[in-house]
Amino acid sequence: MLQTGAYDILFEPVQVGPVTAPNRFYQVPHACGMGHLRPQAHTAMRATKAAGGWGVVCTEETEIHPSSDLSPYSEQRLWDERDIPALALMAEAVKAQGSLAGIELVHNGHMADNLYSRIPPLAPLDVQLDSAYPKMARAMDKQDIRDLRAWHRRAARNAKAAGFDIVYVYAGHNMTITQHFLLPRYNQRSDEYGGSLENRARLIRELLEETKEEIGDSCAVALRLAVDEMRGEDGMQAHEEGRAVVEHLAALPDLWDVNVSDWPNDTLSSRFGPDEGYETDLISFVKATTGKPTVGVGRFTSPDLMVRLIRQGVLDFIGAARPSIADPYLPNKIAEGRIDAIRECIGCNICASCDALGVPIRCTQNPTMGEEWRRGWNPEHIAPKASDSTVLVVGGGPAGLECALQLGRRGYRVTLAEASGEFGGRALRESRLKGLSAWRRVVDNRIYELRQMANVALYTDSALSAEDVGEFGCDHVFLATGAAWRSDGTGRSHHFPLDCDDAMPLFTPDDIMAGRLPEGPVVVYDDDHGYMGGVIADHLAESGLRVTFVSTASVVSPFTVYTLEQERVQRALVSAGIELSLSTSVAAVGPDSVTIEGVYGGARADLACSALVMVSARTPDRTLEHALGQYAGAPTFEVVGDALSPGLIADATFSGHLAARNFEAGREQAEAALFRREMPAVPSSSRSDTP
Amino acid sequence: MLQTGAYDILFEPVQVGPVTAPNRFYQVPHACGMGHLRPQAHTAMRATKAAGGWGVVCTEETEIHPSSDLSPYSEQRLWDERDIPALALMAEAVKAQGSLAGIELVHNGHMADNLYSRIPPLAPLDVQLDSAYPKMARAMDKQDIRDLRAWHRRAARNAKAAGFDIVYVYAGHNMTITQHFLLPRYNQRSDEYGGSLENRARLIRELLEETKEEIGDSCAVALRLAVDEMRGEDGMQAHEEGRAVVEHLAALPDLWDVNVSDWPNDTLSSRFGPDEGYETDLISFVKATTGKPTVGVGRFTSPDLMVRLIRQGVLDFIGAARPSIADPYLPNKIAEGRIDAIRECIGCNICASCDALGVPIRCTQNPTMGEEWRRGWNPEHIAPKASDSTVLVVGGGPAGLECALQLGRRGYRVTLAEASGEFGGRALRESRLKGLSAWRRVVDNRIYELRQMANVALYTDSALSAEDVGEFGCDHVFLATGAAWRSDGTGRSHHFPLDCDDAMPLFTPDDIMAGRLPEGPVVVYDDDHGYMGGVIADHLAESGLRVTFVSTASVVSPFTVYTLEQERVQRALVSAGIELSLSTSVAAVGPDSVTIEGVYGGARADLACSALVMVSARTPDRTLEHALGQYAGAPTFEVVGDALSPGLIADATFSGHLAARNFEAGREQAEAALFRREMPAVPSSSRSDTP
């Protein structure tokens, strides 16, 4: 609080070409699962960030033509003039807060399957698409390149018409045709667009020049460039061609937005990149080389580090995607000296998962993310209490903590009772596993807030029976009693418990998290397919055990594809010497071995081991719910979080938040909020469309 | 033509409860990738089928509540009254053609992830979702069941308001909560909804009774039931509980729509179920048991079989999904005695793939499918020629055949020149591989039509040079010269040719299709990920070779997940004794072995073999295109099909069709058609939505 002046430099205006950003907080373009399908939801989400102090707020990638059609993933579109109104809505809302609005134009080349538009995909060379769809993009000829430039020019013109201040040329994340032209493994052309670096950079140069020519009088032109691919000599490296490209194009953009590719490298999860600022070493040459305003990212949440990067001349803008999702009001909180109130990103990448899952963005830390429009939620504002009711929250895990926090903010008198000796529940337990320490922030942030509330009482070591609850005398109870991992093998593959010999020691993730480790050799059986199986195997191997990983999935931890981690997860297990037996189920458990069989048939086999860790399904803890249901003196109650439906930690915090918002709001109001939707227009009569 | 009278029985009206179908052709509910996102496209597609003579035309599954939210897959929605206009559009258009409109209400239970609505999924028991998302559905309590019944009742009322004639209760495909209640592996309840068959069928009975009570005065109530799960004793069997359920509920529905589950069993591809009528034995008891109008499916395209099934008392309605997609005018063609003109489904399941790919339905045989609204296409109507231009089509594969056919129908003077001795190109070649014989229909149907056209000349054995084309003297040339499989290993994993020892015999799918088989043992290397790698391995194993299948994918032929075949594909290879080495790439090729390495790291290994079949990438054949580009006397030309962009056969027929439609239409008109889109409404000002 006393150091506010130390951060003043973060709030200086910065000129970028013909426009001026009000401060140095810059929400770089990031996917959000809203896109062209949900313009109002998109607008409200971005505008919330502008309201929270981000001086620049950008769209996600914006397709410039149906030959870059990412369907069914919903990004932004500026295929033609009809897309202007949806984007103008966002630009207007961001600018109404005094921020600059940026738009990231893109052509995705062979990373776009064009499944909706059905146009043959385009690339520098004949090359396969990046999906399972067995189709190839075609090598662009000169007319194709001229067309592409014309589409980009038109999109830039339309972006200006929509009201944007900053317009991007985008060459990053291995998802953009401009970057594919840069890279020799994709660009094997023999014309003036192939060969030398100058030739391979020609398309980017042309797009920059033409964008400036078209709209540079009033809009800043940004280049988003990946300067390193993190593949060593197999790709572009910052100290070689990455630098050369920056030098070659130095003066052209009004702003350099630099990062590393591909997406899993740029949006590195905390499991594999625990520290903020992990890209700094690779991008730090850019500002010095170009002399232009530069923005970089690295999951920044520490204002001291931000200040240092500005003072050292590394960056002009503090770029952020995930930190702006976890806390849209991060800049305002720094401005107000409320550093401890920043809701820090935990780097779990659930936000990123929503892009591939095709649904609006969500966040483990910030349950209001993605709900700004359809539910009218804001992370910093909540309706005051509707009555003087007193509430008891049973269970201090993620759902209980969030529920108590929001009820406290509404002004209710809240008691939070945790059975164990520590608050945090699964978030705390899981944070003790290898790579997941940052997840503890889910607990720390909430406990920090809760401890400041005079109307909230916090108790640990307080296991409650139905009688205890009845005698406590509150008006309403929220049951956030969590879930436990099953040890009986029931899961996706087995709908009934497995036949297990009593002599085989069985463990669950709960045992491992509690520090109860088996003796090896151990089989970890994953029939859950989330992140847990891979984490447990990695954790046990690091503890020195010999581990065999058996899974009914064909890859390790398939859900982690969505969080951009899967390749690293499986590589980690391989490099730890863990034996993998994939597409394999455990059919039976003997005294000193498990019997495995292929999920696609084939012979059974026995696998000797001294212990078996089951990562299969979970059982919600509804003991107290059932007891209260039987108990005459019980107050009204409802179940939240894993006790209702075991899921991600993000599901738990959302569930707790939703329950707190809906408390005493009336079911009708709660449902009305749920149902706010964006739908395509329907003509009043179809007759003209019948054959 | 002479037998038309023999099919009269197919055109009898059939009463179903309070409504009467005009004939026995019944388009059962089927997914189409349009759903709530594309109401106008959906309407035009269904209305085209009604215009083609289908007496009943149904929607796809229609979610009755946000707790059955299949996002991002776009099915229909009837969450509340706001969804009525979109569905009324379809019902009105179908009924305007004299057909009945049916709607399939559904609650998907734990098969719905509720990723958009974020409601905890519902199921008879606590059970994992059926996706990689690590979340569990919760066991429904009594209030949940009452809620579900109320949602279904409201949806039925709204379906009637939207104008539907037939309203479904849906219990099939392992995707419906009503079926989950029926099945002991999901229903482990101890209340009156669990235990006995009567108890497990209680929910279906209640929904049927309540739907009849609500709307039965004017709407027929149908039950779609899977009577056999095709999993033997592990699931419901037609001769045991399947029959018992039918007997138990016999009198309740006005119509029985019966099939087998799950979806891959019901929509069996021709590769694994070559004959039509493959479900008949399992469903034939239903009509006799219930005495109610009964509809069944089985990829029916033969009118003689249809008549037999009616006369034998097996069915009252000829149900169809895929045959109605391949030929929306199938009923009219039978009525007109034009049996040979029926465009028969080839059972490739590309239609089904669109549901999971999240884009509008398409069809290998019928390129107009899914394009009825946005491009205004109809399978039986096409604009007449715009001039007296003469055209040459070079290449008689799928793209060339389709292009020539549609140009011929437009009235142009067309010459089709095929270099080889037979028409058909890749469709013919691939039909010679194990399981793909039905794909030959792509050729047969088109050749049949083309041979009847006086304005089309067909030539085989006619390889053409640029000079030949110039001397031929046409006004325009379409180049449909196809593509060839590469043998150099360039593909997804290797962007440059592999280092191959000359002593190792290399083969491609083209060799195998031409009958040039290697000597074993052979390695099939799949870096394509489509269907081809698995087909080649299976084909070679059947030829008696010892085969090892190496793939960079984690499963065999991942694309076949979308065509509902993947499990059968991989099981077939396992049961053929083929060794699988998945998530593995070929790093180098020696004289008598290949060096493999894991795509996730680990040690390299050598695999001894006598031959290597590369299934990696394809090279478009653009020889003639380049020659024409250099040749002064060349007419105008354009490239279509695999020569432009190698893909599926469905991509090739679409490409040929599109080119024929757009010929002399002008680029502007062609682009305008492409761009017709359905977009969400955008308010004129966003100011009220900013924070």
C-alpha cells in the first residue's frame, strides 16, 4: 500500500504509431471460445478487462477469409463487411472505458481445415492439414498470394471501420501462414517468396506495408511474431533467424508483440514452467533491436517484476493473457496499491482448454470469467445480501472457500467449517504433487480475502454431524464436502467393482497426496483420463519407485491435450523411465500381479507388481447430506462442488460461486440468468427457402 | 420402369395415432451438424427431402434442457420457448410439401458434458462422462426425476406449438438417459426406478404417458428404442430384455422406431457391414409383438427389399438416414419407376463424421447435401448452360465424373477423357481394397447417368498432352488429374524426404491397389492418419503377409473415429495378428530394416522387414496444368479434385460439382453463394452491456 509510487511507471501513457495507450497493461490477443458465435458475450468479457484497467484490449485471432476457416472452433471473423457490427460492438465497448482496442487478423494456412467453407486450404507448399482429416493444403501460386494480400488489406480496412485502434499482422504459434512462409520446413519454394530470409519474410513485409498504407494514418500496425520455436535446430531460434527477421523488419511495425511458438510453448502451464517471465531471455533483444514499442508475455503477475522489465528496457508493455483472465482488475489493483488482492493465475490452462472444447472461456481462479454477459457477473461486484440470514459452509476446499468468500462479500454472516486441520481441500492436497505447487494459489488468495472479513468465521478441525449442524442454528447450509477417489476399480471401463485379491495393496490418489506411498514396483492404472493419472505416475517415479503406467486411453492423460500439456506429460513419463501400457485395461487383480488386456482385443497378460494405484472414478462425499435429509431439526441445505459432481477445480470454484450468487435470488431469477443466449436470427416465414 | 405397380405398396398412406403419413418412406432422426446454430440451413435440407418424397421427415436429436447440453456439437434445442421459431421453420417447410414433421426429444444424461451450460450432468448413478473431460455426472434423486419429466413435458408442448406431427421419446444409441435407466450397468438404483425391468423402464413409461397426455390429441408419440446393444451378454439383447421391454411398453407408443445401439452399430459402415438390412433379424419381432406401426433402418436402397419387408409384416415404414442423404429424391424416383437413377449410399459414413466435426453434413455421393440453403443447391435441379461453350474434362475419377455429369446436365457439350482403361480413378482403385467394394457405387451411378447423355462423349485410354488439349479445340478445360501417394516418407512428421536405403523395396497404396504386393514381412507406416493406413494393413494381412503397423498416431486410423469405425478398424488389425507400434515414427530406412522411434521420445529400435509401405502424403498430379500454363494455344482451364487438393472422395465429388455449378457463373456470383451465412443477432449499441 505504501509503495504505490513505485509502480507509477506502469501507468504512463505510451504512444504507438498514431494512437496512445493510457498505460502499459496490454491484454494480448487470446482465444476465448466466444468468437463469431457469441459477439455480445465477447464484448462484455473484453470490456470488463478494460474496466479493470487494461490499457489495450485485443480480440482473439480474426479470420480474414473463408479460406482460413477454423470451424468448429469459434474465433473471430472478418470474412467480409457483414462481420463489422459484431466486432464494432467490442471495439466500442473497450474504447468507452478509455482503452485501446486491438484486433489480430489472421490467415491460418494449412492449420485451418476449412471444414465449414470447404475451400481447399492454402499453404506455401503441398502439405497435410494438422488434424486427423486426411486432406492436404495446396501450394499457393502467385495469384493466390495476391488474393491473400487483398483479403488482408480488405480486412484491415474493415477493422478500421469497426473502430479498432491497433491492427495486427500475425506470424506466430505455428498457426499462421505468414510464419509458415518464414520457416524452411514449410517453405520449400523456388520463387521470390522462398529461399533467402528476405524472400521468406516477403509476405510479412508486404502485409505490414499494405496494412500501414491502408489504415496507418489512424491505426497502429502491430506485428505478432514468434522469435523462437523451442525446437532447437529443427526450428527458428531467437539467436539466429529469429533475430535476423526482427532486424530485417525492425522499422515497419508500430509495435512488436513477440513471443515463442508453438502455442503450448507460449502458454506454458505452471506444471512445466513454474516461474513467471519464462520468455524474457528469448525476446529481450527485440526492443533494443527495433527501438519500437514492444510487448511480451510470461504469465506476469508481480508488479515488481513488471517495473523491472520496463526500467531495464526489455518491454514497453506488460503483455498478458492468462493473468488478465484470472484477474481482469489486476491493473486497477496495482494502481490502488492492493497488490495482495490480485487473484493470481495458477497456470492450469483451463482457460486455453475452452478454445479446443468450443465453449466460452472459464478460469479456475476467476469463476466470473466468461459469465459477464449471460449471467451479468463481474469479478469485483456482487449483489448485497437479500436478508439477514446466517449461513454455514461445510468444507474448506475450493468450492467451500469460494462460496464462503462470495457470501461474505454479499454481507451475510458466514461460518466456514473445515474438518481437517488446514483449509484448501483438494487444491491444497493436489498442490503437493509434482509440478502442481502453483495450484495452492486457489487457497491462498481466498484465505487472504476471507481473513479480512469481519462477518466470516473460519474454523478448521471441525468435522460436523447433522446434529452439530442443527444445533449450530444457522438459516442455511452449503455442503462442500468434496469427493474421494475410489479404490475398487469402478470407472469408465468397469461399471462394477473389479475382482481384487486382498493381498494386493491398493492405493488411490488420495493416499499418494497424503504421503502414503506404496512400495514398488507399482502399477498406476488410469481409467480417469484427466490429468491425475499422469501426475501420480510422475510423482511416484520421482519418489524412486519403479512405475508401470497402464491406461485405457491411447495416450497419457488425454484431457491434457486441451490444456496444451499432453506432449510434455507423456514425454516426462517416458524420460522418467516409466513403462507405458496404453489402450490397455486392468481385467483382474491378483496377489502379486495385475492381469491386463487390450481394449481392442488380443491376449491377456500378467504384470507383476507390489502395489496398484487406481486412478479411476470418484465418490462424492454425501454422508452429511444424507444425514441432514433424515434429521428433523436441519436447516435448508444445498450441495456444491465435488460433493455434487466431481470435476475440475475450476468446476468446484464455479459451483461455489454460482451457489453464493443464487442464494436467496429465487430459482426463477437463477434460471433466467442461465438461459441468456445468443441465437441466430430466424426469418418469420421459411416459404421462400423451401425447394 | 415396367414394374412401377410392384412398388405401390410403398406409397400407401399409414395412420400413426392421430396423424397420417402420406407414404412409407420415413427419414428417421439423424444428426446433420446444423442444429440450433443453423436453422435456415437445417430447414432447407429437411425440406428438400420432403420434396423428394419422404413421407415423414424428422429433426436430429433435440435437447430438452440445458442439463442436456451437447456443446460444442450443434444438435437441435428446445430448451425453452425461445427455440420454437427455429424449429417451426423446419416443421412448416416439411409440412408444406405434404409430409409429416417429426421431432426427437432427448436428454443425454452423462453423455452430455454440459460444457456450455455448466450444469452438473445427470445420470441414474454417479458416473464419469463419456469424454476425456474428468468430470462425473451425479445420481439423480427423486426431485431430479420429477424435473426431468417436467422438462420433457414442456418440450413436448413446445414441439406441438412448433407444428410437429410426431414427437419422440428417445431411448437409443447409448446416448440417452432413458436408455441408461434401462441398462443394469448404468442403473444400480435401489428405488422404484431400479431393479426390476418394470422399474428400469418406469421413466420411459412415464415420459410416454405424459407426452401422450400433453399432446397426444393431435400429435403421434413415437418411441425410438435400441432393442439390442450388440455386446452379447454385457448388454441388452433383442431376444432377452430387448423383447421384454417391447412387450412391457407395447401399447403405449403410437409408433415404434427400433434399432440397435450404440451409434457405430446402428450406422454400420459398409466396410464392416456390406449388406443392407443388417438390423432386420434383431428388430423383426417388434411389429408382431406390438401391433403398432413400426419403422426400422438398415441402409435400405433396394425397393424390392423394401416391399418384401412391408409384405412380410416386418416393417410399416422404410426408415432411412444415410439413403435419404445420398438421395433425397429416392422415393420420387421409385414412384416414377426410375430405379436405376437412385444415387445409392456407399456406407462411407462421411455424413456421420460431420456431427463430431461440428460442421454441416456432407455426402460423398450427393455433393448438394448440406448446401441447400447457403448455395441454393438441389440434387435434381441445376441451372442450364450459360453459353454454347464446349468443355473438356481431363480425368475420369470422382471429381472428373461429377464435373462432367453436372456440366452434361446443364446442357454443355462435354468430353470426358480418362488416361487409363477404366473410368473411376481412385474410387475404383480403392474399391478393390478389403471392405471398400461399395465405394464403387460412386463410379457406377455417374457412369450410368453419363452414358444416357447425348451431349457427353466418354473416352478411356486417352492420356492428353498440352498439345493434344490445344488441338482438341474446346473452350474450357477442367483438370481432374488426381494425386499419387508419395513413397519418400514426406508427411506429417517429416517435412523432407526420409533417408532410405535403395535396397529396401518401397511401396505406396497406389502399388497395393494396382495389385503390386510386397513380399513379407512388411511394415506399413501410417503418417497420414486417414482410413488408408488401416485398410492397407488389413488388406495385406488378408493376402497372407506378416504385417507390422507403425503409426505416428496413438490409435489406428484416427480419422475413422469420425466415421464411427475406429474401434472396429483397430480390432480387425489386432485379430488379424498384425503387430501394432503406435505413437511411433520411422526415423530411417535401412536395407532390411526400418529404424523406429517414439514420438514422445525414448530409445530407437530396428525393425526387420522385407518391404515398407509408405502411407504418408500425396502429390497432386499437376503435370498437365503446368504444361498448359506454358502452352500458347491452350484454352482456359481450372483444376478440381485431388489434383487441386488431395482429400476424401467426398471432397473430390464436391470439388467437381462446385466447378460445374460455378462454370460461367462469374466469380462474384460464386463467392456470393459461398458467403451466405447464419449469424447471431447483434444489437445496434453495446453500451448497456459494458460494465
